[in-house]
Amino acid sequence: MKPLSTVLGNELSGNGVGAHVHADRYGKDLIHLKKIIKELYRGSQFEPSLVAPGGFFNQQWFTKLLQVSGSNVLDAISHHIYNLGAGSDPKLVSKILDPNHLNKVANTFINLARTVQTHGPWSSAWVGESGGAYNSGGPHVSDTFVNSFWYLDQLGMASKYHTKVYCRQTLIGGNYGLLNATTYVPNPDYYRQEIDISSALLWHRLMGKVVLAVGSDASPFLRSYAHCSKGRV
């Protein structure tokens, strides 16, 4: 099994969250970390991937990071998404069900894909953390069936814009956990009683890596995404 990927820092990009690191300093640190990894795994058939910065997307900062770190240092460039806003927002359900609100985050995916293509084509885009609503999500919303609409839409949209990995916040903890923090019983995002299978597991079993372009003249409330089935092209 390949070793776990290395992540340097957390939410330090752009203006950061409580603290930040300038992109040129971060990029130089990545070069140094990559050298350490190469040295530690010299002669090994396995080598951890270097994944960074694990923060919110800022195009200027991310561009500078790729320019400073240079070719083949970053294996994946990761960002965080909480496009539903605060978990305490009383309009959280409305946001989840509003196609216009869900569409807003597309610009983040588009701009990151362009940044990677232009400045770091050796890398790939990852969502390193996403839980819908920040501050542990919304009680009685993030842990209920309605949150599955946000989650599945995010998986479809991320794939459409060349995201290779989507990491969910979180398996357990907060209101957005896939498991109930007390009973460990799966929440609806993980387990849907209606179809006896999880949203995440259903995606994993059915959706292949080839993403298809689809369009629709139907209501904007109908979200359409398409992939070749898993194991087929």
C-alpha cells in the first residue's frame, strides 16, 4: 500500500484562517520537504505524495506557490470548500436546495483548474476538506437527508472541473460527520435507508474516471452529471 500523502500546514493560504504564510516562503518549504521525502524513500518503490497547501483557494497565492515550488514538487494542490457558509445560518436548508447558490462555487473549481493547467500541469487538483457548512455544520441539517443533495452535487461538480480527489469533512465529529458521534450509526450522507446504500459508496461503485459533458434545458433544480461506468470507457 502506498504511504499516506504529506500535507504541509492547514489553511495557511491567502489570508489564512487565524494565521497565514506567504506563498514564496511556503513554496520554498515545499522544495525542502520534497528533498527530505526523496532522501527518506531513496531506493524504495513507494514514495508519499506531496499534497499542499490545504487551504482556501486564492488564485494569486496558488499561482505563486506553483511558480516558486517549480516542476514536479507538488503532486497535488489541495483546497478547502465550505460553500454553504456558517452552520448556524437559519437559511442553510434553502442554500442546499438553491441551484443558484450551488452554482457559485463553480468559479473556484474553474479557476483552480486553469491555475493548475497553466502553472503546474504536473500536479492535480484535490478537495482536501469539505463539509458543506463550516463550524461543524448545521445541527439537524448537516446530519440529515437534505445534506445529501449538497454532497452529491459537489462530487459531480468537482469531477466536471478535473478534481481528482474529494476528501469529506468528516468521518466522525461535528454535525457534518458521516457517522453519528455518539452511536456511530451512519448519517444519511453515508447511509440512505431509502436505497440501503451510502451516497459516497454509491458514487464509488458506479462512477468511473471518465467524465462526460452533459447539458439540459430542464429546470435548474435538476442537477445533471455523467460519467462512464466504473471499469469501462
